[in-house]
Amino acid sequence: MPNTSAHERGKAAYAAGRYLEANDEYTLAAEEMARTGASVLEKLACAADQGRTLRRLGRYENAETALKAALDTLLASDTDCDVSKANALEELGLVYIEQARFDDAEKALQEALSIRKAKLDENHADMAESFNDLGLLEWSRGEDAKALEFYLKALTMRRKSVGEKDAAYAETLDNLGALYQRTDRLDDAEKAHADALSIREATLGVEHPEVGYSLVNLAEVNRRNNRPEKVQQLLERAIQIWTKSLGEEHHHLAVAINNLGGYYLELEKFDQAAPLFERALSILENALGASNPALIIHVYNLSTVYKVQRRIKEAMELEERAQALILKKLSMEGNSGTQNLLLHAHSLQVDNQYEKAHVYLLQALEIAESEFGKHSLRAAHILDFLGTNSLKMKDANQSAQYFTRSLSIKRALLPDGHEDLAATEQNLKFLAALKGDKTAMNMFFPPDESLN
């Protein structure tokens, strides 16, 4: 494209998913604009585009620097370019989400939304983007109900502004699918991810990096639905796409590699799982830093394999490191740490340390009841966790008490037939079948099962 500017070439490369090439072009564009005396508006648009590209490449510090520099330039100018300012703020908010700086993200995203509300039509595509990204923020915080509200609003707006065959619509569908997964709505999740994949392949091409997100998400649904042959196929395709488009050190690639390691772990193919977990952890250490709490689950995964391989010393060192990361995460989030307490409890459950896990679950319940109310869905979900954990502790009576409390809350908040309500009802039916039946209890809890 000899007659196009570097900025235009960068936008074309970005649209095609060639992010490394796009970043190079944006760098050239910034140099061109400095030489030719481009307007503040042109410079801001280029900086926002490069910030978005750097975010896609996982270079968050560079993206933040570029976006803040652009916004500072705008402050020093009297040019009216509020919409471009909103675009830069939106990208900055997404960078902060990736860095788990949620308060900073909310401030940036809300400021962008405020500008857009003042300048744009209600159903403008940028308005839909704002609500989609606010949904992502709440999902990242673990606020599922708020995330669902934002995602559904964004989906409706994108249906009106760009249509159901657009990549932006697919983005919100994929995000919604991830939320459905976390709330165990697997059929809804599978449909959302499959539809998103189909749209992205048709509009962006089968090798575009955004296709990889749908592949990884769809692989997780198939894993949970016990379809191992599809899991491997989907993850290997995602790894191939991301290696080519994002490079071998991108942290999203590490997620796909880690998930493939998890696939082999479930098949008890430990020698195949170990190098994948090692590679994923190495990539994340380089991309995010060795002390980033995002590494917790990856450290635990590698520790699990090392235990099976009798690499006990290395496994213990990894567990100690994971504990330190958990404590750091808790200290960073203060009393908003229910998700982290649940994560810690889960890690203990993996090691059959159910009594210790119970302590953390009770702490999480106390925080949830304080922050969201004793009759909130968040409290009900933690009561479910306590019910399951009590069952593993062979205390069926205590388990029934937790599930009964959860059921009471859900019946007051959810419609009849809701799958979340049905799940707790099924747990109580299972308990009713177990109580007083020693044969059934022994089938569920083998006599030689160790809890410590």
C-alpha cells in the first residue's frame, strides 16, 4: 500500500490481527506526525490505536505510557476532541483491567462513558463498547450479577448498532459465554462461544487471534462436559494461531498452553502435562512478573504434577510460593477478597485438606454477608461451597444445614426452575439419599480415603 500513511497501514494490519506489524507501523506514524506537524487530534488517534495494539500484545506498561502521554498532550491543547479522548480512556481502562487495577479501570471507563453519553447517540457502537468493557471489569472483580447486566445491555446495543454478524457482537457473546461458564450455565456458554467462533471466523478469518479466544473458551466447556477429544483439538488450534500472531511469549498463549497441560493432567499423562505447565509458568513470569498473583493457579498446577512425579522438594517449594502469592493477593484487596479466600480454600481441597479449607470458606462467607447481605446470592453460593466441603468432611448433617440455608436464599431471589436453584435442590436430594445409609456413604467416601 505505497500511497497510504503509516497510520492507515497500522490500522489495516491491526484489523487483520497482525499486531506486531501494526505496532511497527504506528511507531512510524508517530515519527511522521512529529515531522509533519500533524494535529493534536491525529496524534491522539494514533496514540490510542498504538495503545490498543500494545495491550493486545500484552505490553501493558508500554500501552499505559503511550495512552497517558496522548492524554497529557490533549490537556495541554485547547482542541475539542472529546470523542478521541474517550477512546484513549477506554483503552487505558482495559489496560488497568489486565493489570488487576480495578479502581483505576473503573475511573477511566466511567469517564469515557460520561463523555460518550454527552457526545454520541444512545445506540452508537462506542456506547456499546463502554458497557461491554464495564461488564468485563465487573467479571474480573467477580461481580457476576453486575457483569451480566452490562453484557446483556452491550449485546442489545451491538445488535442494533453493528448487527449480529459483526466481530464486536461476537466479542460480547464470548464474554457472556465466559460468565455463563462461571455460573455453571454450560449449555448457554457453549452456544455463546460457538456462535462467537462462527462469527469471528466468517468476519475476521480462521487465523485471526480473536478466533483463539473463542477456541480456548469452547475447549473449557468441552472439558467440563467430558469431551476430551474436542478439548485437545481446540486448544492445539488456539496455540497454533496465537504463536503465529501474538508471539511465543504472550501471556494469553500461556493460558492455552496451561489448559492443554490440564487436559493431559486429567488423562493422567503427567509426563506430557509437566513441560506444558512449565512453559506456561515461564511465559507468565516473563510477561507479568514472578510475584504477580495471577500466577497462583499455574504454580499450583505445576506443583500437582511434580507431586505425582515424586519431585517432592520442588513441589513443596512451589506450594510455599503459591501461599505467598495468595497472601499478597489478599493484602492487595483487603476485605473484598471473597474470591481469593475461595481460591485458597479450593487449593486446600485439592490436597484433601477439607478442615483447613472450611476455615477460609467461613471467612469468605462472613465477608460476603457483610458486603452483600446475609440473603444475597453471593452468600448463597458460598454456603453451597461450605455444603460441599462439609460433605467431603463426612458431616452430612452440617452439609444439609448449609445447603438448606442456600436454598432458602435462592428461592427468595430466583425464579422457579432456575438452574442455580435446581443445583442446590439436587444436592439436598443427594444428601437425603446418603443420610443413614452406611453403604452409600462408603461408596461416596471410601473407608481408606485420607482427609489430611
